[in-house]
Amino acid sequence: MADTRSQSRAIRPASLCIEEEGRILLMLDMPGVERDGIDMKIEDNELTIAGRRRAQPIEGTYLVKERLDGNFEASYTVDDTIDPQKIEASLENGVLTVTLHIKEAVRPRRIQVRSG
């Protein structure tokens, strides 16, 4: 059995997006990607995450090779509820976490009900 897929195809990282109190967390699986291998930008309400994954060569004949190396890119539309100046990113254990802070003006405000 041999894997005949190209090693140079574009890779789209698996992602997960959740909303918590006042922020949205976007998590992308990026095993084997170094911090310096990631390029992020936001322009015209579009967040683009791009870069290159370089696989370490291993001696021997590959029977299956699902760990692809090559360029990766993912783009996400960011609406006006996100503050583009407060976007943060961190890479830990092969997972890139992008934190998108929701603007204060659009967050729901809890109203406390008083008695009397």
C-alpha cells in the first residue's frame, strides 16, 4: 500500500470556534508549525491566517503519509462586533488560539432587579 497524494497541496487546519464571556476563541490545529511560520492579518473585516508546515523527513519507504507539509491558509469574516485592535494569538502544544474580543458596546448587559 502506498500513499500517492502530493506533498505540496494547500492545507486547511482543522478548527473550532466558541464564544465565551465577551470573547470568541478560534482554535486551529497546527502540529509541526513553529510560531515564526504563522502569518496573521486582518484587513477589510477578514482575518487571514497563513503559513507553512515543514514535515521532518524520516528515513524509509512511506506506506501511508497523512502528515502533509506545505502551505496552509484559513480566512474568516470578522463582523463589526469584534474589536480588531484587541485580537490576540498564542501557539501552545500545536494549537493556535486566536482570541477575538467583542466590543463593550455590543455585549449584553445584565440588569439587576432590586426590591422596593
